[in-house]
Amino acid sequence: MTQYQFQQGPIRPPSEADSLLIRTTQGCPWNKCKFCTLFEGMEFAIRPVEEIKKDIWAAKAFYKNRKFETCFLQDGDSFTMDTEDLLDVLNTLKQAFPELKQISSYGRAQSMTKKSPEEMKAICDAGLNMLYCGMESGSIDVLKLMKKGITPKSILKSTEFAKQAGMKMMTFIILGLGGKEYSAQHVEETAALLNQINPDEIRILSLAVKPGTELDELVQNGEFTPLSEREMLEEQYQLISKLNSVTGNYGNYQGINLLMELNGQLPEDKAKFLATIDRFNMMSENDQNNFILGRRIHYYAALKDMDNQLMYDSVQRELNRIQKQNADELDNVFYQLRQRMI
């Protein structure tokens, strides 16, 4: 290994695009979720501390005079590390990159609740002050169905630990994760848990079933019914409506989401979010289909883009062609297009 070589993992949150990436673990300690193939075939391992520290100094040499204010620790869960080892890594990071203001990591509830409050406080004080929580749902039945290996109680406990330690927190929610079978429960119980947690930020994702996953098998066997684009948007409307105790950011930054303009601050922007969804709902069925298709084939980024007549007409021609060939299968076409965006 030369002084400029250091490991990079396969994943980081979109908001960490400009962050320093340091790999502390390989893979995911759970790696059993029915909807995920990200770490397929990868055995979970905690990297030796000395290797991680060498990577930090190699990154310092590679980036030379570049200054980073944020760092993300890859891959799936840095909290699986022994606390003293993690503190050693964090102290080395601050030595090499003293300008760092935020160090973040994914954290599973099961890993974090094994730490004492004192350990969590020490980790935060050493610089790991931002937690990404892949909550996905607040429904115990949906979490069991997806084989998440966590419960709403463990999620709440781990987030309380993190907040008490002084960490900021971002939670990820997946629209449609309960399918039609558990949609109402998914929304109701997710909103209830988010109101209890009051995270600093909520990030929304829209479910696209990956071929070859256990979830795809459930779909093929008729045991899970994916939501249509309109149904997932209705879930989001109901979720936003029920978020009454959340005072953080709310974002649809992933390209797979239908209405990416639903970004802002709660509760200030709640009415605006709902009005935007209402605007979509009040459009004619043809215009709704035009927008959905335009989003899925990368013509539109937001509802206002439909005002561009040239783009609208181009999408409409493609929509007419699809409807002529698949008159009764339009939702399935949208489903397949969403799958390609994974």
C-alpha cells in the first residue's frame, strides 16, 4: 500500500457527496433486509484500527491542502466498533483534519443500545456528532415483514441515546414499504414514532423493488402488493399531515421520489408541502400520467417543469405511444421505470 491508497466503501448518503469518506467497517452487520442487495455476498467485518488510521493519513496525503468540514464513516455501522477503538479513530481524524465540524455514520439500533450513555457521550464529544438512522418504518409489522431486525422500541431507545449524547439525527423513511397490505399502518405508526423522536431531519425514499430480492419473491408470489405512484404520494400526504411534533428538516432529495420539491422545514412548510401534493391531485388524469412519466424518463424535476410546452409535448407523445401499446398496464410501466432508477 502506497501512502496515497485508502479504502472506499460502496455507499454514502447523498448529502455526503463532498465529504471525506473513511471506511471503518465493511458491509452491514445485519444484511438481511428483504428489500436490500447493497452488501450481497459481502461478509461484515470491522477493520483493524491501525489500517483505518493508515487510511486517514493516506487520505490526508492524497487530498494535500484540501480542507474538509464533514466526514462520513463507511460502511453500514461504525457503532459496532469497540468504543475505545472508535475513539482512537475519531481522535486521529481530528488530528489529520482539524477543520472537521461534522463526522457522521450509519448506526443500527441494536449496535447503539449496547453502548452506555457515557460511551455515546464520549463518542459524540470526540467528533462523531451526526447519526443516520435507517428507520424505514415505525410499524412493528412492517419491520418484521421486511426482516429489519429492529423494533420501534429499539429505534426509540437508540435515538434517545444519541440525542442525549448531543448527536444530530437524520432518519430515512421508505414510502410504500408496507405495500397495500400494511399501508395505513405503515403511515400511522411511522408518524407516531417520528413525533416521539423529533429527528433533526427526515429523508424520504420511495420503494422500488429490486429484482432478485426476497421482497421481489413476495411480489411474484402475490404476498406483497406494491403501491402505485399515486398511492405512495397519498402515503406521503398522510404522513406529513400526521407529523405534529416534528421541528426539523424534511426532504425528498432522492431522484426516485416523485415530488422532489417537497423539501423544507417542519412545521413551517407543512401547508406548502400538502398544497403541492394537492396541486398534483387536482390535475387531470392525463396530466398526472404525463408528469409521472416525465419524472421517470428524466424530463421533469418538478411540477413547474410541465409549463415548458416543448417538454410537455415530448412526454405526451411518449405517453400516447405507451398507452396505445399498454392501455391497461400503465401503472406497471411506471413500476418498471421506477425499478430502473434504483
